[in-house]
Amino acid sequence: MDERKVNLLVLMREFPVGMAGTKRILHFLEYLRIQDVLINVISFRSKNAQPSKKGIFNSIPYLNIGAGVDMRLLHIHKILLYYIEGLVAIVHLKKRHCKNIVYNSGGISIENILFIAWAKLLGYRTILAIEEDYAFFKDDIKTISKFKFRTVKRLDFLNCHWANAIVVVSTYLKKKYEDFKAEKVFLIPISAKLNHNENKKVFNNPLMVVYAGSFADKDGVTDLIDGFNSFSNYYKEAKLILVGKSAQQLLYKEKYKNRNNIVFKGFIPDNEYYSLLREADILCMCRTESDFANAGFPFKLGEYLATGNPVICTKVSDVEIYLTENDGYLIQPNSPRQISEALTEIVKNPIEAMKKGLNGLQKCRKHFSPELNGELLFEVIKNV
């Protein structure tokens, strides 16, 4: 084991403002910081507005590069400056007499390959955090994004050759890279901070059903809305609140613009978001029966369980490794009927529903603790 001080450089898409993947890394970094690990974050071409180009968030220094840069010929001069800025930053952030490690969120792609290759040439060791299998990704997205995801698939073989360790979130991904003969593959689950309102004893009036996510094909939003519509034929005052912003979200918003009981919140600040989850009555994670959905793991599930509120959850990926019927309302994918039935059961038996919610909270403490999973990553770091 290398006993030198650890200098960790994190490469990711968005920081400090971001979605579930950003929260996962932030939980890791908050734990590693108290273990005396030196940390810096470089985020590139963030989609969300960030507080500043360069700053410190929760004692973690960060640098945002490439804001507003599109990967197209018209931006070729900006693209060159973007890559130069990133390569220079990687040099400057390397520390003498330290064990220098790059932790990259995601696999190798056309966008990050230069950064990772440069870091390896400089002597950084590499940890790749892989959370999806883009060989299964089939969403209808922009051409440039399709090209990027194709390169992720084409360059997948490099993940095994370049990484000193690979961190994954599902048993499928762990087996995949072990079968590819990757040297070290570690499964570290999602994590979520507890967000429970102990004083909440009854449901809201009107009932609040909440979904948060990217509205991607894997997320089963159409099934959720169809199931909710069936349920609301009998419980007309109930509201479905959908949080998140994407091109797909705008399509849903336009389609259901005349439904007063379906509310599209868009992207909301963290304090408002976690308050909404905490005060919601029912939280829904309704993925589809797709290879893409089964390869990864639903990040939002941890945040839902952390509230202690009843959760409706599809049986995809490793969900049943962590949860039983006592911990939530586990349903089959692609089933609006089961979503409607689960909503109805929760309303008819609120005491049992709240009991299941609290059981789910205990499973969150057991499996998705930021401290426990942070310690798992710390062990990986110490041994690469």
C-alpha cells in the first residue's frame, strides 16, 4: 500500500450544481476530505449554470472549463482553448511527493480521452467510475450527443486497459468488466443523505406524488403519467409533480399542458428539491424494462428512500438485492396498471404505507450511507 498523501483530481461534467451523478461524487468528496485527501475538481462544458468559473464549494476547490462551448466546427477555436485550458490545469494540479490519482466520472469518450491520456503520461493513476452501459442507449437525441455516446461504446475496451481501478454501481457492470479482464473492479452503491421529516404523520391534501429525473426513455415517465391518470379518475384532487429539465421534459410538458393536476417544475435549486422530496407523500421510480435501465442503477432511489416516505419502485437492475416488498411498493416495469394499483393501495392503507416508508429509510441507512460508501472508495484509492 502506498503511504504517500493522496492528491485526487476529479474530472466530471458538472460541479457543484448538477444532477444525481454530481450528488454522488459530492458525497464521496465530502467523506474523502475529512480523510485528509487533497481534492480538486475540473468540470467541463457544464449544462447547468455554475456559481463561478473557479471557486470552492464545501471546502472543495473546483474549476469549470468550456462553458458555452459546443462541439461543432463553428466553435473550433473555442474547442482548442478548452482543451488547452484543461491540459494545463491537469499539469498544475499535480502534486510532488503525493500519490496523484484521476477519478473520472464515466468511461473514456471522445471528449475526455485527451485529458485522461495526458494525466496518465504525467504519472497520475486512474480510477474510472462507470454508471451506465451506453451500448444499450437508444434515446432520440441530438446528432452530436449520439456521436459522443457511440465513441463511449467504441472506446469501452480502453477502460480496462487504462484504468488502475473501475468503480461501478451495479452487479451487471461489475460482471461485464470482470469478464473483460479488467484488473480491479469494485461495486460501490449509490448514496443518499437522510432527509426525513419525523413530524409528518398524515398525507397532504391534496396528495403529492413526485417524480424527479431526466425524462429519458429508461425513466418510464409515460408509464407513470398513464398510471397516475388512471388513479386520478378516482382521486381527482391528487397532483403529480415532475422535477427535472431536458429536451424530453419539454415534450412531456407540451403534451400535458392542459392537465391541471400534472405539474412540471423543471430544474429547481437543491434546497427546494430536497424539501419537496421530504414533504411529498409518494415518490415514484418507474423505469422501463430495457437493457439500458437494467445495466445501471436508479440514483434517485436512494434520495427517495432517504425521506422515509412511501416509494413506488420498478424491479430493475439490483433493486431486489437491496429492497423487499416490506420496504416499498415493488412493481414490474412498463406497467401503468401496477402504478395505479400501488397509488390506490397507499391511499387506502396510509399506516401500512408509512411503515413501508420507514423500512425503506432503514435500508437506505444500511446500503446507501455516504459514509460507508465513501469508506469503500477510500479503500480503493489507497490500494490503486
